Amino acid sequence: MEFETLELSVNGRVAVLSLNRPPMNPLNKKLFSELYEILEELENNDDIGAIIITGKGERAFAAGADISEMKELDAAGIARMNRISRKAFEKLENIGKPVIAAINGLALGGGCELALCCDFRICSENAKIALPEINLAIIPGGGGTQRLQRLIGQARAKELLYFGDMIKAQEAQAYGLVSKVVPLESLMDTALEWAAKLAEKPAVALKMMKTALHTGADTDLNNALTIETVCFGITFETEDRKEGMASFFEKRKPVYVGR
């Protein structure tokens, strides 16, 4: 697949998707459209078990939305752009495969919102994260006000959103915003190691796990438990469940087929 704003490579069963607008990798309508398109392809590719998203270069994962594209838009124009970005972000968040954001520098505004849609965030030591929209007299429009507070709590989220200040990778880890911080030269190796392990897991069980977590988080406990029960039942009908239990009793490594 050929894209203008994204670069795709495959490492075993791991797809590595790089934002390809260096040095700052700003997000624009073309990138959002291409991101949705490529995620559709990856979701339906049984040879891919996990996805990594990173930025080209060493300065930025994504330093926000493309202000040069946004500054001339009126309310109707920005609403159209928001529909495109929301479609891409929701696809990323809900894709039935684990996604790791390998944050290799600045993750600002829309770049932070993009990372929030991923299942895991691994940062290089030089990374900095912020939702600085307040300093432009706007607020986040790609889910920042909602996903951030669900991840780290409203009090911490208000600190980042109201002040708009950048925080370093280590502080982001202390907040619970990122899972791991590593030297820049180790970032992709670490992300690939995590992704390769995830890609070996039974695909249907991972998908159902993600569905139960995401859907259950937005409802009351009773309904969430019902969702979990349904997802559990689906996994029990798979070939991989039979293989997993057989391998347990036979004391061998399971061989999963993704069904």
C-alpha cells in the first residue's frame, strides 16, 4: 500500500505504522483519511497480530494538528475536519488488535490524542507530552478532554488541560499516562518486543478482552458484567480455547491459529 503521509512496514506479525511528515509529523485531513484506510486493511489481515504507531525522525511522534491547515477554517470547516479525525481515532481505539504508541519525541495536542487511542504508550526518555490547546484559545477536539480523564483521573487531567504545559516522559509515567520509558535508541526494540509477545496471543481472546474493557468502561457494573460474560462465551467456542486448555494439561506451548 502506498500512502503520502504514512509509512507501513511489517516485522513478522507486527505492523509498524510511521507518521511520515517529518520533522514534526503534524496531523492533517489527508493523514487522518489514510490512517483510517490503513487500519481497515490491517484489521482484516489475519497475518498481523499487533500494531505499532510511531513518528518518523527523532524530534516528534506528532507535534499536534497542522495549524497551517486549521487556521483558515471556520466552524463548519473545523467540524468537517473533526468528523474525519474522529472516524480515524475511533477506528484506532476500537480495532480488534493491540496497538502500541512508540512515542519518540513530542506528542502534543492531536499527537497526544492519537496516543491516547492506543492500548499502550511507550516513551523515549526525550519525549514530552502536552495538550496545549488552551494556549491557542481552543480546547482539544480529538478526545483529549474525555480519554485523558478516563485514563489518569479528572484531577490530573485538569492540570494538563487547564495549564497546557508540557510534561516529561518520566512525569507522564508517574501520572499513569505511559506504561514505560526507555532510552530513544531502545524505543523501537522495546515496542517490537511487546508487540511480538502480543501477536502470539490468541487473536479472538485478545479482541474480546479489548471489547469487554472498552465497552464495559462506559456502562454500569451490572451491564459491564453482562458484556464480559458474552465476550467470555465467544472465546469458549474458539479452536484456540481448546488448544490453550489442551496444551496446559499436556505441559507444552500452545499453537494458536487465530480462530
